[in-house]
Amino acid sequence: MSTTRRLRPAEPVATAPVPGARPVQLGLDELGTPLQDVTFVVVDLETTGGRAAEDSITEIGAVKVRGGEVLGEFQTLVDPGGPVPPYIQVLTGITTSMLIGAPTIAQVLPGFLEFARGSVLVAHNAPFDVGFLRAAAARLDHPWPGFQVVDTVRLARRVVPRDEAPNHKLGTLAALFGAQVTPNHRALSDARATVDVLHALLGRLAPWGVTHLEDLATAADPVPGDVRRRRTLADGLPDAPGVYLFRGPGDEVLYVGVSTRSLRRRVRSYFTSAEKRGRMTEMVRLAERVDPVVCASPLEARVRELRLIAEHAPRYNRRSRAPERMPWVRLTDEPYPRLSVVRDVRSGTAHIGPFASRSLAQQAVEALHATFPVRQCTGRLPAVAPSGAAACVLAEVGRCGAPCTGGQDVEAYAPVSAAVRRAMAGDPRDVVHAHAARIRTLVVQERFEEAAAVRDRMTAFVRGAARAQRHARAAACRELVAARRTEEGGWELVLVRYGRLAGTAVVPRTTDPRPVVASLRAGGEHVAAPPLPATAAHPEETDLLLAWLDQPGVRLVELDGEWSSPVLSAQAVRDAAAAVSVALAAPGAPLLDDTVGTAAPGTRRTA
């Protein structure tokens, strides 16, 4: 059975309790593993020194506990293969003679690993104890199991303040919590004392919301207590790709995010030290619930994220909030066309963009002005210059033909505007060569900062032109259906209309995808044709779709329109800086990638 989705505005599903709502029983997979059901093996080692790579283990002691009950103990001396240093003998009481006849680590380690199999390892200063065990396993070529490790020192630093205990040594904590066994630098005694310390620390962590194994994994993170307690906002979220909305007072959407794998795991990360953005911590403190929108695929999730950000404009999202404000560069439609930075696209005129900022758009304009003698005045000029008009300084230095004073008529100005239009919509070589020549001159003069500014100006133009040309290809295509194999062997189907995701479907491996394609086309979102080269979607949505379509293994299934790219275009300049280098080394060399080809136009083709 397939899953077909038509992309309409999604209604998020509230997961936090609301007044009058019926309670929902969460499944075990949503709750995680309660700490009372976790088997811990608390281990302590005595060694001949502090360097795992050079020193050896002399004693292993371990206690297996679950739910506060001791299930078993493991204790043995270990022959280190050499004498025990005197200061270690004084500290631990383990002498060289005591270890004569003791088993070697090669004999002991397999038994310990079997004792600890399937458990969570706990140690006081775990990097020391676990480091020695791992080093021993490596020397014996014994595979090391993927134990989850808990360090009681790190936990103590989070919940035992300095005014309560002067330090976090095992003896200090054992006395503070009234452990039944006093640590004495012998492995089993220290492990038994660590058990009592662990239980006391877990008791202090419970009010912080640390009640499950998944919580314990990040319990030692330096996270404010009020933020950690809000991790319950992630309870009940699905383990699936999708979009999540943090909502605050008055149901305000504070932040929209995306997870391509698991909504629950992604949202939980906001309450751990993995989240280091201060504004996100501020947002979490304001949040009252998290609403999920489950999606069929990572592509759909990313597209929905963009649409929800554009719809709600959340104050904690910094990108993609206002696609209508993204600037374009337009060659105006008038007797003497000029370049203008605009917010909209009009049919019948040349555009490049959209740009991420107005400053980048202005750099692209400057690149065209530096290449072509197109007029730079901002007013609209009549076809016939009025009497008494005065030319600007650009005309005096030969950078403009002065159509404002009659220096150029419409017919003489036409080749200038045609060259600009050709560079914007197709071949960028005039712009690249002109800037390469300027960079060559500046480099010879050791004016490197100015050369970098010229490079950045040219790069802004090339990227804006390439984006417009890529989008124009999608915007001119009335309908496109593409397919890509899923990891499970099925098909992910995507319906694109005028550069907008109009529908998506996931087809299992055992299902014929052709009826699903027909259903997808019949039920997909209706999309009106946009003015070229703009698409009918958020520019970043179109970028996502084009990146998905460019992946290896994607197949075109249905095509209603044209899907082609000109060879001589800004799209072929994959690296603007490299193109400048080519032009500097060999002014006559081609700047474009020879691998870029064309596809003939077609109507309702099947590939």
C-alpha cells in the first residue's frame, strides 16, 4: 500500500495536554527505558599507574544492580606481568606477592565482559576505568562492546554544589550520602560505595525530569535546570521525519524546525548541551508545547519547514522568513533600459536572482556596470532627449553613451541592452573576462584588497545569473514527475509544477508505482504559472527540488513542458573563482564546463 500526499497547508498535531482533552497512553518506544528497569554494572579498577597505554590492571571489582537490587558481583586480582610500584602498594595495599598466581588480563577480561554484557557501565571517573578496559581489549585484539557509560563524577558535579561538599571524590560523596561501604582503594569496596552514590545521584536527578535511560545520557550536560525540566515537551513526538513547531503563550509559533529522521530525537536535543545557541535557550523557556507535522520523506519535511516559516514568520527563525523580500536585478523595459534592484519579477524582461541580500544584488549590478556601458541614471528617459539636458560624469569618461542628451538614440543603444540581456540570461563570458582583466591589473600592482572586491562582485553576478537560469528551467515546466529509489527498495515519487512541490508519494517495494503516479498527477496541488524566471514557490524550495532532481539515480517519469539547460550559461561556471583563474592564465580559453549539455524540449514525455 502506498502513501500519497498532496502538499496543502498542514495542521500540526498538538502533543502537550490541553484543558478538556482526553489523556493519551504513550507506547514503550515513546517513553524510553525507565531507570528502574536498567541494568547497571558499577565497576572499579586498581592499576599499576595512571596511563592506560603503559600501565596494567591489578584488580577488577564490579557490582550488577537493577531497580536498587544487587544481582551479582565480580571481583578478581589480576597479574599485571610485572612488579607493583611501591607508592601503589602503599595506596591500595596490593603488593607484588599478592598477585603471584593471579589470572592475567587475557584470562579475566572475557569473563568480565560476559558479566557486563547488555548493561550500562558506571564508574567514578569513568574515563580512567573504561579507558584501561578498552586499552586491554585492544592489546588482546578483543572486540569492545558498545557499552553506554555513566560517569558518577560528572553527575555529581551537576547536583552536588561546592557548599555541600568540598570536592567530588568518591570518599567525600560516600560520606555525604551515607554509603554502607567506605571506599578504601580496593576495587570491590569502591564499586559497592559507588553503587550507593549512584542511587543517591539518581534520586536528586529525578526532580529534573531524569527518569529514563535516554535522559541519563545527557544528565551531566551543563544545561540550566529550568531548560532540562522542559524536556517533557518532546514526550510523545513520533520517531519519523517531519517538521516541529515550538509554540509559546497565546499559541504563538516561536520556532519552526525540521528533522529528516526522528522528530522526537531532534526536539530532545534542544534540552541538552548539544544546543549551544543562546536564543534557542531563550525560546525553549518560552515554549509551552511542540506540535509535529509528520512527513513521508526528508524532502517533504524540508519543503514544509520553508512554507511554515514563510507563513508564520517565527521570531526565532532567522532565515527563509520573507521570500517576497529577496531582491532581484532587473533590466527594465523602456526605450533606454537600465539595471534596477527590485522585489518582484515581471514577464518579458531579463532578471537575475533572487539574492540573499540587497548588497549582493547591488554587487551584481556593479559587475554589469563595470562590463557594459549601460546607463546608470535612475530616471526613465524618453525616446527623444529633451533640449537642454546635461550629461553626467560617466558620459565624460566614456562609460555611458549619454542617451539622456541625445548622444545615443534608441537604435544605437539597443546593442548595449542586448549585450546586458545576453549576459544575464545566457553567456556570462563578457563579465568574467572583463573582471579577470581587472583582477590581473590589480594583482600586478599588488592591490590585493581591491582585486578581492572585484572577484566578489563578479561572483555575485555569476551566482545570481546561474540561480535565475536554473529556476527559469523549473518555472517553465508545467508538470514533472520524478522517482528515486528508497532505502527499502520502493520508490519516492515527486510531483513538481512550475518549480513548486505539488505532491509526493512513497511506494513500497511490492507495489506497482504507475497507478500511484496517475493518482499523484490527478490529485496534486493546482499551481498557477508564474512570471519567468521566478517559480511558483519559495526560492529555497525550488533550490531543494532542483538539488533532489540532480541526485544520481533520479528518473524522470512524466514531463509536460521543457527541461533543458543551455551550454553557454552561468550555470556552467561551476566555480567563479576558478573561471577567473582560467581567464588570467589563458585569456582565450573557454570558461565553461564541457560536461553541461542540453535536453531537447518535449511534451508529456516518459523516461
